Amino acid sequence: MKKVFSRPKCLKPAPFHYCPGCGHSIIHRLVAELIDEMGLQGKAICIPPAGCAVLAYNYFDIDVCESAHGRGCAIATGFKRALPDRFVFTYQGDGDMAAIGTAETIHAANRGELITSIFVNNAVYGMTGGQMAPTTMLGQKTTTSPFGRRSKVEGYPLKITDLIAQLDGAAYVARTSVGTPAKILATKKALKKAFEVQLEGLGYTLVEVLSPCPTNWKMTPVDAFKYLQERMEKEYPLQVFKDITAQKKED
Amino acid sequence: MAAKGKITIDQGLCKSCELCITVCPEKAIRIAETFNHRGYHPAEFVLETCRGCSLCATMCPEVAIEVYRG
């Protein structure tokens, strides 16, 4: 029999530290598969966040530079400007990108930096124990919103991907999910598109990936994937917000 | 009829999230009664019906599954 699916080469054979049913490791695998397929291993630089994915350097067999909390896009800007032939991407969570790193992210996008951001949105602060994040949905219970998030007290969920899509510097902005195998393959397609747009030098690219956090949602992995599809994908609809390559074709 | 596909599960990596079981159209995977070294009941492959569709491997968060088809 022929082997049709195996571990990507640039994903080290280390066991993941993530909780059972975590979406991070699925996204790690997709990124590693794309780096293999596109032959980027020698020139890829990953900027992991502070958050659950802080140990990404244990898994990716590529160059990695850890950033201070939220400053991924600023560090990536430096790398890409100093080494313009490299492929630079940040891998950030919702606390990193949409809370402490909002300024860096929005200004990097507005400058049209030639980097890719992979934004993993699981609607809670995962690593610190499930506190409310800017992306927490109304009514969602977390340790710091034990009766559910209320708009009058804690405000509304921050849809940063929608905001970035308005900026002229952004070239490709999309939101995907890891809810089902089909959606995982769609996520891979979106990531591939974002990588290609960066390599063509067209502008800033962002892919938001909705991902479950079974531990902090206090659910089994199977229930968390159901909640992701039934609740979170309704709050954060899956779509391509902006794709300037499609617009160019129309022109 | 002989199986069209087969998978191998690295039971040391498995964390018993059961996602592979929910996506398998042939019900060819189940949870083992034994423990792995981390204390999880790993997924195990039940031969016969697998057709090598790779849905389990696409879903597996631990990249513990390899798929063969032929």
C-alpha cells in the first residue's frame, strides 16, 4: 500500500504540549505542510507569540524568533525589511494580536508590510487559565466573566480581522476554521494563498483561524468542536474579506 | 472484500480526544482499553472497513496518524 498521509518534514517529531483536542497543533501541521510543499524551509522565519503557542520553536524545523507579548508584527517587520528575500510569518493568538498587540498589528497592516499573520482565535486567554479576551463572545462564560460577557460592562467582541480588511495596506484577509476536515482543508488553501501573496510582494496578509479551546471552554474535545461550529462560526462568519489578486483579475 | 486502506496510529502521541472517531465514515477506529505512557486511552485501528480517506489524519491534532491506500 502507498503512504498517502504522514507527518510533514519540517514538523519535528516532538509530541505537542497542547491539551487534547486543541486546534493549535492542527494549524501547526497545516503551516508545516505548506512550508514543505512550497519549498520554503530554508527561508522561512516564524515569529511565535506569548500564549499557548509560545513553544512553537519546539515543533517547527525552521528559523524562529520569539517576540515580546503582542509585538509579533513589529519583529516580523524588522526581519522582512532586513532580509527581504525571506518568508516571514507571525503566529499569534487572540490575546497577543487583538489585545496587547493591537497597535503593532494594525500599523504593520496599514504600512502594508510584506508579512503574513496567522491569527488563532479561540475566544479566551488560553495559557493563563481561560480569562475573558477581547474576542470572547457575548454571553460566553470565562473565569473573569462568570455570568457570561455583558456588552454594557465588558463591551462587544473585537473583530480585528474585519478592521484590518478596511486598511489599504492589507492584500489578503480571510477567516477560516478548523471545525471539520473540509474546513481544515479550506484553511490550508487560505494559508497557501496568503503565503503566495506575501512571496509576490503584494502587501500584508492575515488569516484568522477559529480554533477550539476545550480545556478553558470546559468541554470535551468533541463538544468543543460542536460549539465552535454552532456558536463561534455564527459570531465570526467564515469568509474572505479582501483579496487584491481577485480584484486585479477583474480589472 | 479486502480493506482498501489502512492507518497506523502512534499510540504514544495520542491524547484520546476522539476526534478521529467522530469523522471516520467507516467506524474503523475505536478507543483502546489499554493506557499509553501518558495515561490516556489511545485510539486504535479496527481493520476491515478502512478505505484510506485520510479524514482521521486531517482531523488528528497530534499528527499521530499515517494513512496508506492501495
